[in-house]
Amino acid sequence: MLPEFRSHASAPLSHQLEQRLGLDPRLEAGHIDVERVADIAVVASAHSDGYVATAHLLGLLAALPAPTESGEHFWSELWRSSGSLYLLPANIKACVLSSLAGEGTGLAGQILSAFDEMTPPQRIAAGEVIGHALAESDHLPDLKTQVIGELWLRDLELTAWRVLHADHKSADPARREAFFDAWTSV
């Protein structure tokens, strides 16, 4: 599930196109040659990792029981086992909805706050609850629920970090040049 494209989410990309390629954001498509289109594709793909990570974060959450009356037991068990209110549907609803519009940093921050709050035994217990739900919904009875849950939690944590990391990449040409110089001098 890819986030819906919104004009406010394109501002950084349009800024990159203007800075790196000297393209006026108001330039009509008919005035761009094939080489410029290829340049735009390169800049856009370099900019897409935040969107991809946000979509993956939403996909992981979509694998859990829906926050409806039928999923209520799962969510209360997750809260009891993890000790974290950060993951409750009522507390992440606004962040999930923002992520669907391509703004995943709020959800990622909320998820990482939940991990920061969990002790190792709570993380193991939460993994067991999640693994049990995933094993039932994905019909994976041969796999241990603890393993499934721990893999899901690791993926969620790393993906949340990727969303935040992608959002904080510097667009500063001087910093990129300093990075390039440092690596070419090795």
C-alpha cells in the first residue's frame, strides 16, 4: 500500500529538482526533453526511500487484527504485555491516517517511543502476543509464535527508524560535497 500523493509531500522533491537540476517547478512537461525526464527520475528515486518505508510500516500494522470489536482482545493483550500505551489504536490513529497521506514521521516516532518504553521481558511478551495473532491470521501453525512476533517487532522497529532517517537526510549541497570529499580522500 503506497501512500497517496499529496502536494505538500512533493515540496521537498520540487526543491531538489530546482536545486540539483535547475528546473523551474512551474515548467510544463512538454518543455522537458528525455534526458531531463531521466534526471528527474533519478532525483525522485533517491527521494523515495521515506515513502517506501512509510508504506512498509503501514503494511506491517495492517497485518495485525483490525482495531474493531473483534480485535479488541488482541489490542488489550498487546497493551498488557508491552506495557506501552503508544501502540494502542486510539493513540496511533491520527498518525496512521497521516501516514496514509505520506507523512510517516509521526507514526515512526510513536512506534520508537513504544520500543524505548519496553523492557526486554515486555518486548518478548509483546512478540508472543503479536506472533500468536499473525500465526492465526496467516495460517502459519508450523512456526513458533515467539519467532514470528520477534521478527515482526524487529521489522517494525527498523522500518520506523528508516522513516525517521529518510526524513532527516540533508539536502544541503555543501554537506553532500563534504561527504563525497571525505570518502574520495580515503
